[in-house]
Amino acid sequence: MGLGAEFESVLQAARTGAPWALATLYRELHPAVLRYLRVQDPGRYEDIGSEVWVSVATGLNRFEGGEGDFRKWVFTIARRRLLDSRRCERRERERAATQWLERPPVGNNEEEAMEAMATEAALEAVASLPDEQCEVVLLRVLAGLDVREVAVLLHKRPGAIRALQHRALRRLARKFSPEPVTGRRSVAMYSKE
């Protein structure tokens, strides 16, 4: 997020229900949350995103911490709503023995449409990764979480997160690089702590 020194005052105003403050927090994080959810569940990402913000709005008084903590908190809620959605979908599939019909992504405005076009290839590439690698890359890049934070969220050790990220980035580098990707140097340029 980029609110910096304004974060505390925006958070306090949002806790009192000030629409401008809630909108500010939403604008700061919603695009990244939607991209994370879209890769994880293309058919229901907008619905899950709505549930995330309902949970955020109702839980603001329980939140404690700074701007980085808020980002982690929102993405933790997003992941939990995603898992809830998957459980619910699995139950419905078992009961009805039918698949959810995926609906095409719908943008809310021109800006979202342009953003979607600009990131479509990258999101498709990340979505093609194995599930664990995909989730690590999304949480590290879209959510901006560090290795330790992702490890806590996914109940893994930091070394396992680094290994998953390394494998994912090597795979993505091979996909996009015109030259063969070998050795540590080519992957190191893609990873950050």
C-alpha cells in the first residue's frame, strides 16, 4: 500500500464508517486482491473479493498494526474466503454432481480492462504453475508479503517457501526466456526477499 503517514488517520476514519476512508483502503488493495483471487478461482473471484471486503469492513475494529500488517491481514482474509469458497464448491459438486459454469471476467471500468489486458499473459503463466508454486508467487508478488509472512500463512518453513518460489521463477523464466535458463544467476534476478 502507499498511504504512508496517512494510513493511521485513514484507518481510524474507516473504523468510524467514513465512506471516503473505506474507499481509500479499498482502492489501495482491491486490484491486487482481485488478481490473486482471479488466478486462484477464475469463476468466482469477484464474488470472493466482495466477501473479502465485507469481512475487512466488519473486522476493522479488531485489526491492530501498521500498513504492512493491514496488507497481510487483508490477504489472509482473502485466502480464507478462497478456501471457504472451495469447500463450499466441493460440497455443491458432490451434491449436484455438476461443475460450476465459469463466467468470463467482467471489468468494472476502462482502467480495469486495460490492466487486465496488460497482465493477462503473466497471470496465465502464473496460473499454469503447480498449485503451491502459484500461490507462493501470488502472495509474494501481488500481496507483497515477504518469505516469512508467506511461510506463516501457508504453514510452511521459510526454506520451503524459498524453494517453491525458486522453482516457480525458474519455470517462468524458461517459459519467457529466448535463451535456455541455467544456473543461479538467471533466476536470482527474478527473486526478492
